[in-house]
Amino acid sequence: MLRVIAVLIAALWVAGACPAAAADTINPDADFKAFRDYFTKKFPKVPLNDFVNGPYSMDAGLRKQWEAIEDFPPYDFAVDRGKEMFGTPFKNGKTYGDCFANKGIGVRQNYPYFDEKSGEVITLELALNRCREANGEPPFSYVKDEMASLTAYMAFTSRGKLFDIKIPNDPRALAAYQNGEKYFYSRRGQLNFSCASCHVQSAGQHIRTEVLAPALGILAAMPIYRSEWGSMGTISRRFVTCNSQVRGVPLEPQDENYRDVEYYLSYMANGLPISGPGARP
Amino acid sequence: MPLKITTNSRHDRTRRLLLKSALGGLVAALALPWLPKWARAADGALWPKDAFTQKTEAGAIKALYGKEATASDQVKLDAPEIAENGAVVPIAVSSALPNVTSISILVSENPFPLAASYKLPPGTTAMVANRLKMAKTSKVVALVESDGKIFSATKEVKVTVGGCGG
Amino acid sequence: MANSIRVRAVASGDHTEVQALVQHPMDSGFVKDAQGNLIPPHHIEVVDFQHAGKTVFTALWGPAVAKDPYIKFSFKGGQKGDDIAVSWVDNKGESDSLTAKIM
Amino acid sequence: MRTIFAMTGLVMLAAASAAQAASTQADFDAAMAAATAADKEAAMLKNRWTPTEQALAAAKKAAAAGDFDTAVKDAQHAEALAKASIAQAKEQDTAWKAAVIH
């Protein structure tokens, strides 16, 4: 229902039929500029490209420990495993590479994208499982293990490439974008926190020893090896745990809301380099 | 021999397991002499169980070296002031002292303070970097064995997210 | 099953710097599982590094070494193309080994 | 007048505690139905809270053990939490816009 209304609003905006309601229009470009300005003004000493390093961009003590861990990062195992999986054909002889542009190498920065055929946001994790299913293989769990290994490898081959998320001129794409924005700013859970409460207003602040990562570029390092988890986790896992942390019941991984918020955040990160896989406390 | 070799029933059990797994371990190596040398190098019997199960820092040092340590500015201990997560704390130790034969690291407040001990044959540099778990804020003690004497350096590392899970 | 050991050994000047990462749970014996039962200790006890048939470094590890443990050291000698042999054994008698080339 | 009022109050208190001590399966079923309905509405809005789920589980556990007093109390708590989560979702449906970076 909400989606329908948003589509209508978007349709009106695209048609230019609603010029007076400026506050309610969807303008990703203006959002993008405001979002980036907010963070670069809040953290004037952090070079723009360093935002993809999350908490390490703003705390020297943490950065030193991180650099020590990056000397030989625990996600290396996941990258190697992902590479091996990528090179192993399915039972039908096809491979993951057959499902992606450029055989899946160096394409992470283009995800998620809005698929105009199906009218929905396609994330990398979703594309990987759809690839499996299209080739007669059962899907993987979205949160860790195999999915983290596959995305770790794909991110690794895309390091340094700049986020290039497009919003096609399609009211449904704009609606998905706005739904993601709405999800990002809506308070939820018994603690009444939104994603933005922690990663916009409180970005850079300490919770115990952890430093809250700024929302700008926050997905660039995914998937991540978290010391707290003692294992790899995907973007799906990060959203699910964020919800639990504010005492909200998480949605199913790859729920439309999660995909839309990934779309929104990735669009906000346009022009920033992929740095994944990453290591985080 | 800088480290005491302890024998006990658990290590005997380890030996039996090693025999079964036919990889690694002295007994397995003797039984299967055609295994490449590297496959039998690590030997669980070398592990100084007594030192690793001491509950105090002093007890662990005594069990490991049989003597006390002297503080020295020749021992360099590189550890963070605040650990980002007690589950993974990068710690490095180095020394310019001569003839260093072993380096050990203790975390005083851990249930078992001795975390790791390294044996350095002649020719190996007196430097080691590793990652340890810390249950809570604690003194970290680096020990360097040089010419048979034990020298130490100490640093406090703050931990607010403990490395014991839960 | 992929090997549990990752080694990077780089010769520079008259020294070789060795870094290794091992995939191992390093369970301390103090952590409870989801059901509230203590996970028994399961950790590597000994790691041995050899070059040219000689041990160049021995690590003795307790349960306080972090999960997926990491180690860095350096020894005199070693040339590009030489073998570095690494092996570990844990408290359950499990073990693994790997030979890598010095870069 | 005042005395009567006070007496009535006492009687009511006594009645209330008597009723509380005698919570039945039927009381629990009613409280649980209300809580579950509210939780379902929260789920439709994709805005469940974990404490609601915990209170529902606690209520079921107490009822299974025959402790209907606790079961009813937990179910009512769950209903209150679920209703708060519904209110949050409805409020945030528009309130989020005020938080957007401009």
C-alpha cells in the first residue's frame, strides 16, 4: 500500500505535475549532495575516500589495530574460498560468472541495481542466490559462510572501483529509493532508534570502545569479518543485527525494505571506492 | 632448553590421537618414517601445560622459566591503549637484547595469564607479533629470555568489550 | 578441504619475514554456546616453522590466542624460492601442515 | 459518603485480588488473543519488537506450567508492547521525513 502511494507520488513528480510540493518530491541528486555535505562538514579532517573505512577513518588508536589486522586479515580465507567456489561449475556445467557481466569480476560497485523488468531492487546477494536457483542449485543462507565468501571474492576483485548506482527514470525505481530512505530514517525497536540515529547523528561517537561508523560509504567494506562475530557477515547480516540491537524483530534477509535501504545507502556512496571485504571490531 | 617439557596423561592421550590421525607428532613420525619431515614437526608434547594452566602471572612465569623476571627498557611491548575488541588484540614484542632464546606474553587478568610463548633458535630475530584475547582490562606482560635471564615490559590495555563472548 | 594455513614469507636482505594465519576456532573453554553449555577448550598448542630442515620458530599457544590466529616473525637466511614448512597440532590431536615458497 | 466510598474501595480491592489469584485458562486465552492480535498487526507493519516476542513466550510458558496469574500478566505486557510498536510504526510513517538530512 505504502509502495503504491509512493509510486503515485513518484509518478506525479516524474510527470512534473506536482511542482508546488517541493518538500515531498523525490530528488536523489539533491539528497546525495546534502548527505555528502553533512558528513564532510561533520568530519572535515577525514578525506572523502577514507569514509569507506568506517570507524578507522576517525580514531587513530583503532586505525593502528586495524592496520595490524589488515597485515594478514582473517577474511583472506573467505576470499580464497569464494574464488574457489567461483571457479567450480554447477552440476549443469555453468558457473557463477555466467550470471554476471564481465564474468562477475570487478562488478560489485554496480550493485544493487533497479531491475526494470521485475520492478525491484536486485542486490548482489540476491543475484547470487537467483543465479544458483536458475542453475538448479539450492540457495545459500544470506547471512554468512558461503554467501559471505562469494561476496568477499567479488568485492575483492572490485576494490578501488567507484560505486556507480543508477536510478533509472522509472517511477518504481524512485519509489524503491524513497522506501529505502524512509527505512533508513524511521525509528524502530523498543529503543526507538533509526539507522540514522546511530550512523548519522551519532556517527563518530563511541559506544564502549566501538566507534559508530558514518553512514557515508558504510556498505563499501562489505562483507566484513567482525571480531565480535568471530566470523564473516554479509550486508544482510549487518541489517539483521542492527535491528536486533535496537530490540526490533529483524525482517527476513533480502526483504524488500532491506534491499531498498541498501539501494538508498549505495546511491549515497556513489563515487566512493569499494574497499571490501573488510575487518571490523 | 628454555621451556620445561612436561609429561602427563593428557599428552599421552594426545599421542594416541596423533597415532590415529597419522599426521604430526613424534610417535607418528617414527611409525611412518616416509612422511615428509614437515608433517611431523609440531609436537603437542612440547606444550608446557603446567605454565599454561597457572592462574597467576607470577605462577606462570615461575612454571615457565623457573625464575623471576626483571623489568627492562630493552624489551619493547607494542599494545594498544584501548583494545577495539578484547577478542582480537594485536600485540607485538621485540628486543635489542643479545641471544634471545624465547619471548612470552602474559595477560595478567585472564583466567590463565600465560597466553603465548615463542621459542627462537639462533638466527631468529627477537621480534614477534600476534593477536590475543583479553577477558577484561589488564596488564600485559612481555618476557624476553636473553642469555638465560628473563627481562620484562608491562603495559595496561583497556578492554570494554571482553574477548570471552556472551 | 582447503588448507587451514596461510603463509606469506618474504625474503629481504639477509632476512626472511614470515607471516602466517591459521583457520582455527581457538575455543578458550570459557565461552558458552547458544544453549548455555560451555564450549570445551579447543586450541592449537604448538606451531612449528622450518626452513631447510631446521626449526626456525616454535609457537606455544594457550587458549588466549585469538580465533583464526596470526603470527609474524623473522629469521636470518632464506632465499626467494626456498620452502617454508609450517605445521600445527592442537589439544585434540588434530593437525595440519603446509609448505610454501619464500617470495 | 466518604466511608461508603472507602468501603467500596476495600471491597473492590478484595475482589480484584481474589480475581487475580484465580486467573483461569479462559482469562489467559482472552489476554493471549488480544496480545497475539496486536502482535500480528505489528508484524503486518513490519515493526515487531523483540521484547513483545519474549513476553509472549513467557506467557505461554507460564500458562503451560499452570501459573495463569503470571501468564495473564505477561500476555497483557506483550499486548502493551505490541501496541506501542504499532503506534511507533504509524507515527514514523510520516515522522521520518523530519529526520532526513537537508
